[in-house]
Amino acid sequence: MEILDAIAGFFASFSLERFITDYGYWAILVGTFLEGETILVLGGIAAQQGFLELHLVMLCAFSGSYAGDQMAFTIGRRWGTKILARRPKWQQKANYLLNKSPRFLDIWMVVFRFFYGLRNPTPWVLGSGGVSYKRFLLLNGVGALVWAISFAWGGYAFGMLIEQFMGHMRWAALVIVVGVAVAIPVLLWVRRKRKQKRAQHMIDLLHKAGDNMDRHAEQEEEARHDAENPPRHGPD
């Protein structure tokens, strides 16, 4: 009963407003260090509602994203080549990116974080490919700044729409937004896993079909060789 009373007391005294105010910036910093789009949009909404400061939301998002990508780049410089050598499929995809023109790579280093699922692998692939540290440091900073400002402003604008259309029910809308924000990444992850499973199944089928074709070609070659070189029998 004491545990239940403690839990009940916690929820009775829990204030979502205070929770966001106390831990919102840390959540944005850590969330953007790891991935970040969802937490940054929510940070923009919280700023519009007056719980956080928009410029501090942008600063935390920039710092977390910038630091996370620089760390991944450094890991790629140190261990990326060894990791790719053990995974030929990863090596093939990395070569596809690294063989692009320098101008393309410069643009990609600015915009890659805007593409879902590509932010985490891209920096360490670039690091493993020997991209200049100073070059990545500069262009990654530009991209992180543009990304932090645009997604934070997007969340802020979305918060304005909530306030305009929901009015006094905006807290209910925020709960829905948080639920959707949590659900979307999970659904995208499940969808990606299913696509990967189907793709692997197709690859296995293609490999099997290719093996069958190779085996059939070998049999035809053996039959043609036997027809052109019949066995010779000596005189009785």
C-alpha cells in the first residue's frame, strides 16, 4: 500500500508544465545528439506554449546534433575502415557515396540530416572515406544550424496552429501530438524492418535463381563438351 500511495502521490503532485521547464532543454540536447527530429519539433511546440525559450531550444538542438555527428565522424576516422572491411554490403554502399564528386559531398554534408534514417550512418562513412576533418567540421556546422532553426520554427508554427484551432483544448491537442510523435518513429521503424526483410527475401531468391542458372549452364556446357568429344574406343 505504501508503494501505491507513493505512486499516487507522485502523479497527484506531477506538473507537466514544470517537468517540461525543468528537463526540456536536457531532453532536446540528448535527443538531438542521438537523432532528434521528433524531440526538436516538440521543443518548438513547448516554446510556443511558453514553457521554453525558442532560441535556447535552437541552441540545444544545434549543440546536440553537431556534437553527435562530429563524434560519429571521429569514430569513422578511427575504426570505420575496419568495420566496413568486415561488412561487404556496407562497403558497397559507402563506396557509392564516397565516389561522388567533391561538390556533391559538400552539399550532402549540409543536408544529410534532413533525410530520415541517414543522419547516423553518414558522418562515420564520410570519416572512414578520409574526408577532411576541417571540411566536415565547417559544413556539418552549417547543416546543424539550418536544421535546428528550421525544425524548431516548424514546431513553433505547429504550436500556433494548435492554439488557433483548439483554443482552450490545446492541452488535449498536445497530448495527441506527443502520442503521434512517439508512434510515428515506431511505425517507421517497423515498416523499415519489414521492407528490409522483404528485400532480403528477394535477394535470397535472386541468389538461388542465379545458382540454378549457373548450374544449368554448367550442365549444358558438359553436355556440349561430351557431344563434341565422344569417348574413343580402341580396336577390339
